[in-house]
Amino acid sequence: MKQIAFIAVLAAIAIALPLVIGESPYFIGILISLLMMAALSSAWNILGGYAGQYSFGHAAYFGAGAYTTLILLTLYNLNPLLCMAMGIVVASIIALITGSIVFRLRGHYFGLASIAVAEVVRLSVLNFEFTGGAQGILLSDVVLWDLDLNSKIPFYYGMLLVLAVTLAITAYLRKSKTGYYLQAIREDQDAASSLGINISFYKNKALLISAALTSVLGSLYGLYIRFIDTSAVLDLRLSIEIILTAIIGGVGTLWGPVVGALLLVPLAEVLRSNVLGDILIKAGLVSETSGVGMFLKDNLAHAHVLVYGIITVLCILYLPKGVLGLFRRKK
Amino acid sequence: MKNKFVSIVAGALLAFPLLAQAAPLKIGFINSITGKEAQIGENLTNGATMAIEDLKAKGIQVELIKEDDGGDPKNALAAYEKLVTRDGVIGVVGPYTSGCANVVASRADQYQVPLLVPAAAKEEITMKGYKNVFRLNAPANVYSKVLMDAVKAYKPKTIAYVYAATDFGVSTVKTAQENALKMGLREVANEKYQQGQPDYRSSLSKVKAANPDLVFLVSYDADAILLMRQAKEIGLTPKAFLGAGAGYTTAQFSQQTEISNLVVSATQWTDDVNWTGAADFGRRYKAKYAKEPSYHAACAYEAMRIMVETASRNNTSANLRAALKAGSWNGIFGPVKFASYGGFTNQNNHSMLVQQIQSGKYETVYPAQFSKKKLVYPFKR
Amino acid sequence: MSFLQPLISGILTGGVYALAGIGMSLVFGVMNISNFAHGDLMMLGMYLAFFSFTLLHIDPYISLVLIIPIAFMFGYMMEKVFINRVIHHPHQNQILLTVGLGLIMSNTALLAFTSDPKILTTTYSSSAFNLFGDISVSVPLLLSFLITCLITVILYLFLSKTATGMALRATSQNREAAQLMGINVAKMSAIAFGIGTALAATAGALIAPTYYIHPLAGHSFLLKAFTICVLGGLGSVVGAGVGGIIIGVVEAMSSTYLSSDWKDVIVFVIFLAVLLFRPQGLFGKKGGQ
């Protein structure tokens, strides 16, 4: 009962948020990034957290969704939702091929093989002509019903919906037979196998669900930004960011990826836009022309990826089970 | 008397809110400070910083808000939206990369805040009819056009392409192929490569086997040096090496005289061109940053100067847009005017330059009206 | 065009890949960790070679005498301070730790050395000689290749003849058993990571005279090093050596006979095929564990 109330309050806040902050495209833009990362990381968590299969190649599914949608839209101008569905199909095909190769492997091999598959996808997209190659795809205006797709609001609710669905699937899976089997596979694959669990079937099932959700997010991203190229949607960095978010929040927990995104996305934006330096200068704590001020204004801008790296290292060393793991331990 | 009094009061009343509003002029600058393009981003930062200092010396105060996009279009969009909705800038200079500029440009009309793109080459950016997007530099098609025009008189017959598998590389070669067709040049090899590889010998050997008159190269990083080293190693000697992209226009490249001598390259700017203040800018830049200014630095300098000077006289985005559209400038980047022609909107029809490295120095060799030296053709080791 | 040209330049380039691969394979074998900072450690070697050339005027190949011990100490300390603490953690945490350490290294280099690429120009940087008339052989590449061979032989002798080397191999074969036999596995891990770092830095220094030096320059070699490891069999020094040369030749051949933009795809497809049909690698003994 308490849990339902908690979720209801959370949902109400999430639904009402754009109405409260109103016309601030900048903040809604950040919230969209946040929801997207939370959903991506939650979708990864179904495979990585529950089945224990750490995919380092989820960018491939994200890219499959984004590319399929934008290619179909530019070529045939189909309904965006239909394009999205086709994205799921393409992502599922890639997932099945990946699954048939990588699920025979364990541990390091699985992670490395998933990178290799994602790289093959990335390089192929880069080399083919119909994908726009290195030039990427720039989309003109899109029409879906009478939604204003120049506004950010539809994308905010779109991302929120996918996140809600992903979390609902995760919550359902946890309690279902599939969920138990997946966790059994994660804990001890050989034992699970000797109990008669069809390991490859359940791993592929988890991968398919995860890939389909990831591809929907890719489609939404493509429709939202309206420009994609391989470095934006198929890069290894994206795959790593997804895992990092899950780990920092707590792998294998329902809310972990959401918590991870709540921490990392605003942090990345604060570091990128150098808010910290600005605040210190505006508050009069540091003079803009002093040495420290110059350093904050010029060098901190260069250093934000460095800071991100340091935070990653500290989190892995001191919060190996994520933020939620920390609370669990204290209890 | 009464009238005079009224007009003074009215004047004071009108002036008062203006005085109260005399908050500093705010301009945004989106750039790739980190990420893969950070090296070129730094040149842009230096150029923009010098422009702000020069304007300060002229009494124009501006608050420049710098944003990093790290080369990621999503970040560039966030940066633009932050600048226009939170920081209240009236104009934005940037972003550097074509991908980022593409995304930001497509949103500029929505926010009605003028965007001046200093150095991104993708043609599409100013081909969509956006009212608030202006571009200073010449787009990708001009790179190949000007290079081929420079060697046209020598009647080359065949051409080979070696280029980075990037947006700029692919776009430039596409337009080069169109120009080659018009000139009657036969394509004998086409080698696209991934950046960051250590070994291009096999690709270059293929080019050598095809024995082309012209080798058209597109690289915008130190891979230009790698390619030319390996070209020398395997003994590739066409009649001319035509280089497009920043890789062939760096001081570092020209200093490698053993491999770079007589390489021809297209550039947006040189410091020996006879545009007002170009030589002086070059000297001051060298004194300040202890290195040669790249054309990106000059692009950023001039874009920032035009943006701030115009904005200082037009304090709203709408006025700024009108002034950018109507105005014309003359400075280190030659005559600048944002015009509509050949499918472009608000595009400065910039005349690109062709330079050749002659005994370790870049010399402008084409078009004739901007150059002091003559092109050396054919290429020899 | 001669078939021998891509073969020879492929073998020579593969030599440098091999060295990067061997370093990673050793760390893999002894510590069971995928080191995503390996490319950044290569970058470290490039800068060390560059600065000993420009500041101390030492030839990059001779500067290896300095670079190897410095890089070994760096790797040894890095293992003691960071890696050691996650050795019993899940794989993905280990990987992300090395990703984070890599970000710290590359971005510190970005702040310290700026993003301007450095070019190390020696008198022989673009010199070559001709073999059988029309096949050119790059002098710096040939030198790097010979040094790689020398280092591989020394490493092989070290692993098979010395007590420390045998302890390293024992740890690599079975960590628990090695511990029971009284081997200080924690120390072995640090030594393995030190050697791995030294090899990565050596690979960086060897490629420096023919490549460019940049804070992110190591990244292009990271995935290659992984491919080589798997191809040769995780933990196998000889395997990684051969794997490196195979990758070098495959790249050169595919850009000669197919197209240069598809060569990376071909490398990854071979990588996947090896995983599928021979997951223990060409020279590995252990199963896909």
C-alpha cells in the first residue's frame, strides 16, 4: 500500500512537472535527457541487472531505433509510430543475431563480443550510403496527429511513458517465473542449467525486451533532436554511459537506474555548463579577473570530463553497489 | 519653452528605462572545448577571445557566455537553449562542428535568436531557408571548387581521392566529384579511411598504382602528416597534392618540409592575404598564443567581431537579425555580406584561398587578386 | 600491384599492435580484468617518448630504457592504489573503474599538454628502403618490429625461466590454487599490471615516430588490443604476438583487395568468428570462462 502511494506521488510529480516549470525549454530539455537515460539504463538493467549479462553494446539497439525511424521517415514519410515499430523489428533482429553469438560466451567474452557486434553495426552504418554514412540524417518537420513536435512537451511525456513501461515490465518480471529464472542464471548458470532452465531462451527473452525498449528510446531521440549520426547514437561512449548510470544507482534494483540518472544527468549538465564557476563568481566569492576566477572560467570548462572521470572512479571504489546499495546496507 | 520642457522630460523618461536596462550586452558562444574536436575548438576560443579584447579596447563591453558542446548535438542544443532562455543572450556565435551547427540552426527560428556559424562547413546549414542562421565561412563545396580552379590551367587528366570517413570528408569529396566531372577529370581511385589508423600504406599503394595526376586529400587532423609521410615512403608522386581540411593548413604540417613542400591546400584565410588587418591579426595572434593562427581562429575572430559590434548597436534579437541581414563588413576575413544565392540563405559568399607550401611557408597562390606568389606545378620531391 | 607490399607493411604494423595486445593479455590472464585504460597507457608512452626526445634529446627507441621502468612503476602503483580494490568485484565494475581511470589520464593530458597534436620527427621518420625492387619497407616500422620481437622474447624467457615469471603464470592458470601454493597473488597482480603498462607504453613509444601524439591517440588501439587478446587466447603471450600480426596483415590485405573503409568491420567479424568457433582463442587453453 505504502509502495503504491509512493509510486502515485512520484507519477503525479512527473506528470505535473512541465506544467509547473512551464515554458523553460532548457529545463525540459534536461529533464528529457534525464528520463531518457533513466529509461535506457532501466532497459539495460533487465538484461544486465537481472540476467547478469553485461552488455557493452546497447548503443547498437538505440542506433537501430533512431536510424530505422529517420530513414523510413525521410524516404517514405510513414507515420512516426509505424517507423518506431519497424525500429523495434530491426533492433530485435540485431538482438537475435547478437544473442546467438554472444550467449554461448561468459564473463569478459560476453562484454567484448557485445562491443564487437555494436562496432560492426556502427561501422556498417558509417559505410553504407542509404544510412547517410558519415553525414548522418537531418530530419525536416515531422507530423504526428496534431501534436506540436517543435515543442518539447510531447517528448517529455513520451520518454516518461517509456520509462514507466520499462519500470512496470521490470517490476512484473521480478515477480514472474522469467524473473526468477533470470536471477537463477545470474547467480549460477550451471546450477540453473542443471535445474532444467532453458538458459539460452531466457537470456534471449531478456535481451529482446531490453533491445526493444532501447530502440523505442532511440526512435524518440531521433525524432526529438532531428539529426543523427554514428557518433551521437551508435558510439561506445553511449553504451558505457548507460551502464555507468545503472551501476551508480544500483544494478539489479528496480529504482537503481532512475536514481543513477537523477544523479548523473544533472551533474553532467552542471559540469558542462560550468554552473559551479559561475555561481562562485556571481556570489562574489571569487573575482572574475583573479587567477582563481580565470581558472574557473576557462579551465573548469576543459576539466569537466576529468571531474566526471574522478567521480566515476570514486563511485566504483566507494559505492560498488550503487547509491541504493548504500541504503540497503545501512538498513 | 513649454515644448522644450516637455521634450526634455519625455526624453528623460524615455532614457531612464534604457539606462536602467543598460545591463551588459550578452552574447553566447557555443564551441567544442572538449571532445574529439577540442583542438580546433581551442583555436576558435583563442580567436573569439582576441575579438572580445579588441572590442573592449574600442569601448564595446560585452558579457560573453561560453558553452561547451563536446561535439555532441544534444549538448549543443542544451547549450543554445540555456543561452537564449536562461542567460538572455541576444545572439549566439557557434557551434563549431557541422552536426552541432545543424541541430542548433534548425531550432534558431523557433527561439528567434540569431546564430552566426563561424566555421562549420556542411552546406545544409544555410540551405534550409532559416531566417536566424548566418554563416561566415564558405561551405564544403567551395573547398574542392577553389582547389580545382587553381590547377585547371595545367590541364590535369586524372584524379584520385583519399579522405577521412567523416561528414566533412564525404561531403567535400562528393562536391569534388561533381567539379571533376565538369572539368573532364577521370576518377582513378577512391580511398575512404577511418581516422586514427597508423597504417595507410595499402590505400596509398593502390592510389600509386593508378598513377593519378591529382591526389585530392581530405583530413583535418594530424593524420594529414601521417598520410603524407607514408605517401613519400611508398613514392607516390602525382602532379599535385590537393589538400582540403584543416590538416593541410596547420603550421605543424608546413614545418614538416620533407613531406609537405609544394602541397596545395584550400583555406578560408591566410595571414598574407591582402584583407584589412589580416597580417596584423596574424602577428598579434602569434605574439599572444605563441603559435600560428589557423583559419578557424580567424573565422571565430571575425564572427565574434561582427556579432558583438552589430549587437552593440541593436539591442534586441530582432534588430540584430535585421542588421546582420542588411549590413556589410570589411575586416580580416575580407568583405563580408550575408546574402541569398544559389540555394543558400544568409550565407557569406566568401572567397576561399589556395595556398601552397613553398620552402616551409604557406604562400597564397590563388585567386590571383589575393596572392603574391605563383603556383608551382607539377609537384616534385 | 604486388601481393608482398601489403603483406610486409601489415606484418610490420601488426608488430606494434602485438605489443599492445600482449600487455593487455597478460593483465587479462593474471588478474582477469579487461583494462579499458590500456589505450591511455599507450598515450602515456607516446608523451614520454616525445618529451625525452624534445627535452632530453634522446632518440625515441633508446628512450625505452627510461620509459619501461617509469611505466612499470606507474602501472604497479595504479594497481596498488585502484585496481587491487576491485579485484573481487563484478566485471562491469572493474571495467568502469578502468574507464574512469582512462578518462582521468586522457583529460589530465588534455589539460597539461593541450589538444594540439605533437609530431615527433626524427631523421628517419619517413625514410624507407626498397626490397625486391618495388616493395618499400619503412625504416622506423622495421626498427619497431625488431624491438617488439626482442621484447617478446625477453618476456617469454622471463615468464618461463624465472621464479617470478613462473609465479605469474601459475596465478594466471589458477588464482586460488596459486594462493594455496604460497604465491603472493596480490603482488603478482601488481607486477602483471606493471608489465602490462610497460608494454602498452612501449607500444606507444614505438609508434610515436611514425604516428602523432595526442591525449586521445591511444583510443584507436584499445579495441584492437582486445581483439588481439581474444584472437590469441586470453593470457597467452605468444598468442597475442601472433594475433597482432594477423590483425595487421588482415587490415593491410582488406584495404588492398577490398576497401579501406570496411577493413575494421572485417577485423571485428574475424573477432566474432573466433569467439563463436574457438572461444579459447588460437593459442589459448582455457575454456570460455
